[in-house]
Amino acid sequence: MRKGSLYILSIVVSLWAGTLFLFLTQEASATQFQMPDLKGQFNKTDTKTTSQVTMQADQVSFSTQDNKAHAKGNVVVNTKTQHLYCDQLQLDRVIQEVVAEGNVYLDTPQENVIAQGLTYNFNDGTGEFRNARVYADPYQIKGQKIDKVSENYMTMDEGYLTTCDLDEPHYRMGAHRMDIYQHDRAVVHGMKIYLGNMPVMYLPYYVQDLKNRPIVTFIPGEKKDFGLFLLTTARFSVGSRVKLTLHLDTRERDGLGEGFDVTYNTPNFGRGLVSAYYTDENQIASHHLWDLYNSEGVKRGPTTHHERYRIIWRHRWQIDPNTNAVLQYYKIHDYDIVNNGFLKTYFPREYQQNAQNTNLDTYFFLTHNMPHGTLTFNVDTSRENRPIRGIERIPEVQYILNNQQIGKSGFYAKSTDTFSDLSYQDYPKTFNEKTLRFDSNNDVSHPFKVGFIQFNPHLGGEETYYSRTTDVEQNNVLRGMFRGSLDMSTKFYRVWDYHTNFAGLNINGLRHVITPTITYLYQARPTYPATSFNQFDPAIDDLYRIHQFELGLENKLQTKRNGQVVDLVRFLLTTNYGLKGTTGHRGFNPYDSVLDFNATDWLTLHNDNEYDFHEGHWNSQNTDVEFHNAGWSFSLGNRYTRTQSDQVTTEWDYTINPKWKFKIYNSFPVVNATDGNITSARENEYILTRDMHEWEMDLAIDQQEGQGTTFYVLFRLKASPDMKFNLLQSSFQPSRPGSQN
């Protein structure tokens, strides 16, 4: 047995020694669990807490008018059992409902969701997931729209259900609509079974049992990196609290791989996952075994050997209603560990979550909610996975005091105090940066209203102690910084009793709402510059002088449709103006604007752009407009990025009769970056489509600049338009309406 095999065996035995003790001393109760990774989600710049939900992000603001919170940048929202990560969101603090957009990941006891956007209520667990994947062991669901109606019931439109573990499943159950009763049954309307991209069966109505998962599953296939492969999985229940999954895989180019996953649940000490996978990789030089030698009988290349394995133990324990502990042990052995090669090859979904090696650490994280704040304790190390370079926190203790009123004075105070024993490990060991750091960030505010203007002045500062600096002769320093700001906002509106249904606008009254906001921010120059400190946490270590106004103006034109308030037009303009002494540009910085026009079902428009005052040019502009009618539609899009591209796409669709329709698609760059001349069209496409009941057939001519003209015939399932079969060309990528990069 190789050294790696002995190592992985010894680690697994030691981990199991602790977990088996928990199993043997607890009662039995069946629960399935897929452990999320919470590493690195609690060190954000700004933190605000509601009564039930903790929200953290780079930028967080509260609106007193509608009692909503807005967050942007690395957003993390936590409840006792639910965790949401995204780029930006809006939280209604009264009903605990969020609207999240951008790289959304939701973890609940019932399922895990990856989506472009969602609306979700933390109180009852209901919501809507847009362009989403839902993982609810033992199956995954993908759909354009998935509605979570109740705790155990959801509906899906235009998607599929599968028990295949791969991101691109080898088989799936496509559906126009599906009703899923979790861990019970799925009711499928218009079911089409696919093997790969080929439909093999159709039923107008079908019920799939979701209670019983196959004990053994086989997934055959072919992939460039593996050649032919067969993935075998066997699942067992060891008592009612432990579930064991065994893996035995064979890959034509790499050989055998084996591993196991154990999920467990205890009534008093939490739940977790133990996972291990090992492969003694012998990679051949050819794509297939029968092609090892060329026509002259000479071997095409040497067979490379690599021993690769991964061990994970994750455990979460809800110690009491206010205290939660998370533990992870992560060991990976890989010749390409810096680039995450093992995960990228064998665990692509996990690789996407660990793309920056941020979740490969061994850590212990303890959170305790207190009456007026949150106390956290963190121990974090990357030593098990050398040569990954990483910041170690052994330990880090933080207390966040939530915004609290001081007596009945009308003044509010908040603070964040963090003690950290920090070191930066580099392997091979060329340097070892380390310091003891204590940071205290404090803020006092006094919101009040004068007339129709809401004011909220802030005074505060940040004091940080460092035991070491970048100057070896300068230690034990105390850096200080003063900060003050004033938020001002108001709202004006006017209502017109105007009603019309001209062009299908369906206007039932109009209300114009103007919301100007001004924030004056002064952040004094720190007593020590950022260059004096190693950059463990830029939000703490990289402080500089700021002197600016932040300006915002939002205009909304609203109406009522079906008893609901609808934003007919929304225009938001934001920028900041750097004053004397600020770091960076003095004067206006680039401004951002967003315009949305939701006129009716036949017309929508969106535009967002950024303009740089100093350089006198647009940094980016994005515009999409779509017109729809019963017999035709027209789409026009533009994507402009100054350093990359300027492209326009148009698409015109015309329905000749119920059986035939015609489409013209054009894509071309607008202006040549060097001489400013209009360039020739990049692509022209002409498509005649025939309706064949379950299928649509395209007869098309595609002209691409520099690539000539292509004729092709394409068959497309109407229920799953993304699934296509091209008879004359294997590399065709269908054009999309609107703009493309």
C-alpha cells in the first residue's frame, strides 16, 4: 500500500473514532444533511442586525421610510437554519423577505439553491427562484422559474429533474411543468426522458416516486479528460442516523478512483459529513486505450503517475438557541494543489466554490448571539495543505455591538471590536509575516427629522494596535483614524388621477416619486499609512483619507395594475464628489445610472452605464429593448465596454402562419477603436422555421465574417428549446436576441 493510502486511512480512522462515539451514545432518528461551507463569511466591512436575521456585506444601508435594508458586495444573510450568499439584495425587515441578485446561493435544511436571482421569505421558507438549480438529495431540479410554495412543495417551469450527480446530467426528466412534493413524488406534465441530449420517451402525464433512491447507480459516459468512464455509486443506511455512500469509478485515461461519503446526525451534538476520495492516477498519453501506439508501433508518450486524494470532515453543532459551532478539517494531496487541479478535474462543482483556495482551510468557528450583539471565535489554518499560501488566524475573537439607543437620548451607538493573532504562511517558506492586532471601530449616530428632510449624522473612528509592522524596527504601534458623516434624504411625490389603456399600458393612476440622498463623508488620514502594515484584511489594514459627497437621485413613475403598485419607469443616478484632501480623484468621480422602463407586455427597456468625468468618456453602457406583438417581435441590444468591445445585435421574428415563421439576426461591432469607422457586419443569419408539433425545424443560412457561409438544418424540441439536434453542423451555437459579448 502506498504512503498516501496509509495516510488517508489513518486520518479517516482518527476522525471516525470521535464521530462513532457520538453515534453510540445517541438515540436514532433519520435526517438527511448536506453540509455547507461557512468559511470566510463573517469578516465583512459593514454589519447590521435585525431581530431575526443577521446580514453582513461590504455596503449595508437601512431605509427608515419603508423599513428595508439594502446590501451590496459579498452579502451574507444568516438565520438559525438558513444561509444566503449573493452580490446584492434588499431585505424587508418587517416580513423578513429578501430580493437577491447575482451569484445567489441559498442553504436551508430542505435544499440548496444556486440561482441568478430569487425572492425568499425567511419566516415561512417560501419564495421564487429564477434560472435556478435546486439540490434536494437525492435529486436536483433545474428550471427557468421554480416556486417554493410551502416547506415541502414546489413547482418548476421549463426545466428538468434528475438523480444524476453531474452538472451536465447524462439523463434527465424534462418537463413543461412539474409539481414536486419533496421526498415524496414529482408530478410531471409533458414529460420527455433524455439520454444525453436525445429524447427517448414522451408521456403527457407521469408521476415519479422520490421516496426510494436506487441502492446502486451507474453513470457511463465519455469526456475529453477521462476518455470513456463509468461512475458507480452504492448507497446504504447504517441505522437511522447514518447514511453511507460508496464510490468506485473507472476512467479510461486515469484508472481507478474510490471513496466514500458519510452523513450523520445526532440529537444533541449536531450533524456533519465525512468524505474521502483517492485515486492512484496513471494517465496515458492518448485519448483512448486502443490508440496508445501510432501507425509505426511507437508509443505516443509516457504514462504519468500521480497519487491524489482528499479528506473532509465538516461538523455543525447548534449548542443552544444562541450558540452555533462549525468545524472543518480539510486535507488534500495533489501535485497541482495551487491551481486546485484535483478539484477541477474530479469535483467541478466543489471547484467552483473553492476557486480561490479560500475554503481549503481547517478551521473552527463559534458564534454566540447576545442580547445586544454577536460574539465570534475563529481558529483558521492552511498548514494541512501546503504549498497553499494563506492567512492564519490563531485565534480571532470579534464582538459586534448592534446599533443600540443610548438610554432615551435619541443617540445610537454601534461598534466592532476584533482581536487577531495573524500570520501569513508562504511555502516554500520564504517569509512569515505575523502580528497581534486589536481593532476597535466605533460609531455614534443621532437620526432626526427637520421639516421634510431626514438627517442622520455619524461620528466615530477606528483605533488599531499592531504588535509588528512592515518596518522591523517599528513595533507596538497604535494607529488612529477619525470618521464623520451626515446622511440626508427626503421624498417628494405627486399623484395624478389618470387612467388609460392606450397601447396596452394599463395605467390606473400615476404617482411620481423623487428620492434625493446626500451623504457627506470625512475620513481623516490615519496616524500611520497603510504601507506600514501587512495587508491581512484590507477593510482594516488599508485605510486612507476620504473627503467626499455621495449623491443619489431616484425617480419613479408608478401605477397600479391588478391592485399592485408597479414601477412604470425607474431612473437612479449615483456618484460621489471628491473634496480637497481626498485620496484619489478630486471632483466628480464616475457616475452610475440605471433606467428601467416596464411599459407593457409588448415593450421593455433597460439601460445602465458609467461615465468618467476625469477622462471624458463612457466606461460602459448596456442597453436592451424588446418589442413584442402577436405576429412579430424585434429585439435590439448593445454592449459597450471601453477596453473590450462595442457590439450591436438585432433580431426580427415574423410569424407567416401557424406553421411557418422567419427570423433575421445580425451581430456587428459599431466603431473601430483605431480610426472610428463603421466596420462590416460580423454575423448575418437567416432562419426559416417549420412547426412540426412536438418539434421545430430550422432551415438556416449563417454568414460569419472570415468564416464564410454555412447552411444547416436544426431540430429543436418545443418543450425544451435549449436541446437541439443539428444535422449538418456540429458546432453551431444559436444566436440569442438582444446583446452579446
